Amino acid sequence: MRWDEAPENRGRVRFAAAAESVEGYGGRGLNGRALHPAAGYLFPDRYGEGWWVIFQPSPDQGGQGHKVPGDILACNDSYGDMVRVLVLARSVWEDDAEAAFRANAPVSLADAARVAATVAHVAAPAAPSPAEAPAPRPPVSPRGPRAAG
């Protein structure tokens, strides 16, 4: 796991971890930008352990720009051990996530989870119009074919 600050990240800290050091995110690695609470970058859980909350762009987005879909994740502050991941919100826009965290300024992991739950999901692609939809297929009998006769 590493975190660093780069100018192209608009002053935000980048949080990264290789896939083999991440558990709880379906075998995926991490390379996202930290969202932050009212003070610092760590959100304490009820036991006082610090968690990073990051925006992880969707894999097909390549992390370009800030108008991209992705997930809001909580990652334990592992200091070199396995990074445990909790998914707080899936398929949201990064700008919406940033705005929600700025407006609500969560101070704990529980607060961050509540804020993440308020971020609107990316709309699914529109269904095809009737003219573009494939032609309906004839119904199939649940009893199967019958012999002629």
C-alpha cells in the first residue's frame, strides 16, 4: 500500500495497493483518490482504527479526469499488511462523491458510510427503443416437443 500527493490529483492523496495485498474487493487492486473527513485523511471506526475512504475509478475508465464512474471504498490503514476493503457505494460519479463529502464533512467511518449511501448511482444505459429492440421469439412450451400423431 502506498499513498502520495500529486498535482494532477487536485491536491488529493492517491491511495494504491496491489491486488495480492487487497482483500474484500474481488481480487482487484486499488488506485484511487482519498476523500477526506473534516480533519486529516483517516476516518476512525468505533474501535479507533483509522480507515481511508477513497474513490476507486471503474476499471474501464483508466482513472482519467474526475467525471468518471467508480466505487467509494473504505480501506484500513494497514501499514504494509493486507488492506481490508469495505465497499461503501458502487457505481457513482467521482464529482458527486467529492461534493457529498465536502457538503457533509463526515468525522468517522460510520458517518462516511452514511454519506456514501446518499450519493446517486450512475444511471444504467437506456433500454433500446421498440424500433431497435430485437423481434420477439415464438413462445416455447414448458412441456417440450410432442410426437406427431
